[in-house]
Amino acid sequence: MRCMTEEEITRVLRDMGQPAFRGKQVFTWLHRGVRSFDEMSNLSKPLRQQLAQAYTISVPTVARKQESRLDGTIKYLWELPDSNCIETVLMQYHHGNTVCISSQVGCRMGCAFCASTVAGKVRDLTAGEMLDQVLFTQLDSGREISNIVLMGIGEPLDNRDNVLRFLRLVNHPDGLNIGMRHISLSTCGVVPGIDALAEEDLQLTLSVSLHAPDSETRSRIMPVNRAWDVEELFAACHRYFRRTGRRISFEYAMIDGVNDHDWQADLIARRIAGMPGHVNLIPLNDVVESPFKPSRRIAAFQKRLESHGITATVRRSLGGDIDASCGQLRRRAMEERKGEDPE
């Protein structure tokens, strides 16, 4: 039921013969993270029973939890009611607590340096399952969440309808009321999704996982580039900026000898020209299955970008003593489950 908007819940309750204000009450309870209708103490017992007979409130359980002793980063492996697992990471910054959530169980995009793509995509997450990650991370950690990034397992624009519903739910004033300007959505370059998102005209931050400015390199490490090449991607980014006026952040995992050459920094600058853009350089995480290694030229690459007037920062690494990079905890759990299966 946590997938439902306040208006949808109100219609359901009206059909049950209840006054309209009950819709707001139920919606508010759901967004406080209740686990059952019995917890809705300002509803009559018969109404709670009626709701429980017609609807369910799904709740994830903590399959694993790791907390960094270095910076307080917490990584959750949530087990869903269907036994699938997803990851959520809670990070502390000076401006507040940020939660990084998953949008799918697994991912079909196949980026060569990402552990999230191991075993491919299983299914989309519902809006309620995305909301649950925010709610139950906040409840379990005791830390109030002020910022959200959709940058965990999965491609958000490959699950666009559910993601848009989640955004409306988490932004609702009777719910968590997290402002759109405090939300970032990351895509690996699903061009139709970028154009559709532009039409929504939301005040969130669009982050594009670029990782290479030339099609030859990008196709090698990101199969999505074979569907929508980097020229099409940047054209969509320019359209997005013209439609929304919002600056785009370009995520760039630095890979040794692959995408860290000066000419590639120069090409990024040329492709961004004409719109405000920020390049976020990411020290690569070592993934066992990947042949790619962390770049030794991050500082030089950053300086080269800045020489063109491009704002470039190096992402602060958090949770270095735990499996904080995306997909690693889920992958380990999958391997252990496989090992436990009988022959």
C-alpha cells in the first residue's frame, strides 16, 4: 500500500464509506514506516481489519549491515518479501545525511566496471520498495535523511514510471517531504528517458554516468553506448538543460589507461560547451570480475578540465573499510547462497 498516493488512498477509503480525512491519516502513517495497520492508532479497529484484509504493507528486512569505523557510512543489504536483495548506503556529509538507493534488483546495462550488473536484471523495484529504503534506513540508523541519490543498483530511467511515482511520494508534504532539489537521479545514458524526464520539469539534479567522452572507449566499457552513442547522449543533455535550466553533473570513474588521457579531458570540455556542467571524478573501486584498475592520473585530469573552465571535483571516498561500492554486498550474498544450494 506504500506505493499509493494520498489521493488513491483517499478514494479507497471513500469506497469503504470513510470520510476523506482518513486518506491523509493512512498516508501519513505509511510514511512514518509502520509495519502493519494495527499501528495506525487513530483508526478504528474494524477499519484497520478491513484494510488488512484488502491490502498489504510490505517491509524489507536487514539481511546484512556494515558500518564504517572511519566515517560512519552504513551499508544495508535489504531482503525483500520475495527473497531478492538490494543495497542502500547511508552517508554523512556536513550538509546532512544522504541515502543512496537502488531502483532495480540487478541491472541489465552491463557496465564493465560495475558489480551491480553481475547476474543481470531480475526485476524493477516498485515505488514503495524505493520509499522503504529511505524510511527503514532512517528508522534503523536513527539518522534523519535530508538528501537522496538514485545511484544504487539498477538504472532509474529503465524503471521510469516507478521512479517518478517514488519521487512524488517522497516529495509529498504529508510524507517525508524531501525537496526535489535534495534529490539526484543518475542515468548511464538512456536518451529517451532523459528527454521524458526533461518534460517532467522537476527541480532535481540529473547525474549522467559518462565515463568516456568518445564512442569507441564508451562502447567498450558501457554497452548502452551502442544503443545511444555519446553524441546522442550529449545532444539529449543539451536539450535537457534548455528545457529545465538545470545544471547536469557528469560522473566519471577514472580507469587507468582507458579514459584518463588529456585528449579525453579536452573532448569532455568541447562536448559540454554551451551549458553549465560539473564533472565528478570518481576513484575507481576494484571489482574482482573487472580487468580495469584505478587511474593514477586523477589530479592531472582534473587540472586539464579546469584549464578549460570546467568545474571538476574528486568524489570523496566513504566507507573504505566496508563493501560500500555498489553491488558488492549483494554479489557476496548471491555467491554464498549459490554455495549453500544442494547439488
